[in-house]
Amino acid sequence: MTVLYFRLARGYRPADLGRWLLTATAAAVVAALLLRALGRALNDPAAGAVPRLLWCLPPLAAVGWFAAVAARAVPAARPERINGLTAAGAGPVRLRLLVAGEIALACALGSALALLLFLVLRNDIAGPALAADLGMGSPLPAAAPVTLLVLVPLVAGVSAACAVPSADPLPTGLERTAPTGFGPLRIALPTGLLVTGLALELYGLRPGGSVDGRPVVLPGGLGDTGVPVLVGWTFAALGLALLTAPLLALTGRLLALGRPAPLRLLAGRSLTAEARRLGTPLAVLALAGAAVLAAFRYWIGRPGSSEALTNVEGVLVVACALAAVVVRAAEVRSARRDVSSALLRLGAAPGLLFGAAVLRVLAAGTVLLLTGGATAVLAAGALG
């Protein structure tokens, strides 16, 4: 199996190598955060290790999300690899396991590098500033770092294996033709969540509402907030995230409304068709970016309240979400390769295809600013 992965790596293109290195780097950062939590627990066992490990869950989930998106895009970007493995006798299950193993191997190497650096720094190299983070002066149980670091490739591998629906005959990266519209339930549910969240947050922010009940202390030096405000922001953010794909489809339909020119017609129809695949990564990016921006706004207003660990985790989460959007956009472009080639053969100008792509990006960016901006404003209100 290892020899097969090395042979696959020989045919890597720059995009494949960049995706692999990005996955390994993100895994190394998460592994470093887990090892830091272990070092803190060794240095101060009475403080409790569970809260520190729970604080590592958001970046771990971000790496798992990026691993799933990256694994979903591998077959679309390299169809000749899938065709070759299929001709060699690999079935759908084995193909999925091969793609998941490739992602897990990258995460395992990143985790191994983080562990190596952790052990080197513990060998009387780190200064007093890092002594508490590395657990200097305390014996290191051999099973503890290995158990923690297994989590990263395990989460990434499982996420990658589950990324392709099992109903597909082969993980080609091309989804079956799906309706471009959204049913009433698909729109009513997020709308209800948004309205309920707004009502709860406004109720919690009313004059005198801050003294009701016990305030919830937020991690990362973000102060405290009320339960209705926190629950309301969660509902509203989830509703806005679920509305991203329908808003993309609606924007595409508006572009093609009336008697559109070929540019608007091509951009609108394409955006409507791609709304389902682009909606989820854009929603995750908007949610992550809005939360990080609101947190930075809070810290700027209160100097000295931020923590370096929280900043690193926030940057990692946003970077993984942004990388997932780029990978999904590349997947969509690969899926549209045949359509673009057919349009060029029919006489369409290359400038028309480029202009339609630019118009789609602007329209999707507008939706992203709308949902992300609204989420950030609600988060800023919740943080005070």
C-alpha cells in the first residue's frame, strides 16, 4: 500500500502537491495544539486537561472538514488516476479507501513532525517561556502523545472516506444531475431558525436583560454573555449558513432574469447549477470568518484580553475554510471542463467564458458578504 502511494505521488502536479502540503501543515498545527494541551496538563495537573482538549476541537474539526473537501476533489481533478485504478481492478470501496489513506498519510506525517519538534524542544532546548507549554520537568508518558496524535489522521481519514456518497458507482467527483431549485422545507427551516435567533438575541439584548440568569463565560478572553443571546446567535448563524445555497441559486436566477445577454445568461445559469456544491463551503467560510472578525473586534476594544492560542486557532480555522472553498471551486471547474470545451467548439469567445466566471465570482462574493456580514454583526452584538 505504501509503495502505491509513493507511485501516485510521483505523478503529483503542483496543485496536488500544494493540497498535500497544506493538509500536512494544518495537521501539524493541530497536533502542536494537542501536544501543548498535554504539556500544560503535565505541568499543572490540578488545572484540568479536559477544557484544554475541548478548546482543540474547533481546529480539529476544521482540518477534518478540509480533508473531506480535498478528498472529494481528488477524483475530479485527476480522472485519469481513477480510470487507471479502475482498470487495475480497484472497486468503489477500495478507491475511496485509497483517497482517504492519502489524506490520512499527509496528516500522519504532519503530526509526526509536530511530535518530533515537541520532543526536541523538551530536550533542554526550549527557554523558560515554553517550559509550561512543553511540560518541562515532568515525565512524559509514551502512550499519551501517540494517542493524541492518532486523532488527527483518524478524523481526517474518516472524513475523507465519508466525503463521497456511497450511492455513486465510482468516486469520480462529478455529482449526478440534481434539481437546481430548493423546496419549501429547505427554505422554511433556515428562515425559521434565523427569525427565532434574531428574536432571542434581541430579547437577551434588551435593557436590563444582562442581569437575568447566570451569564455564560466565553473562552479565549471573550468575556461573558447571556444564555438567550448565545442561543439566539447560534440559531441565527445556522439559519444564515443554511440560506447560503438558496441565496446563490436566487442570485443566479436574478442574473438570468428577463432577456439577458449571453454573458448574464451563462453566468446566471452556471451559478444556479453550482449553488448546491458551492453553498456549503461558502457558508462555513462565512461563519468562521464572521466569528473570528467579531472576536478580533472585541479584543481590539479591550487590549490585553486576547490569547495567542486563540489567535492561532482562529487563523487556522479560517485558513482551512478558505482552502476548502478554493478546492471546491477547482472541483467545479473540473466538472465544467467538458461544457466549456463544447462552448468553445461552438464558437463562443474565450472572453465570454472568462467574463461569465468573473460575474459568478462577484455574485457569489456578494452573497458571502451578505451572510457573513450579518453573522458578524450579530456576533458583535452578542459579545457586546
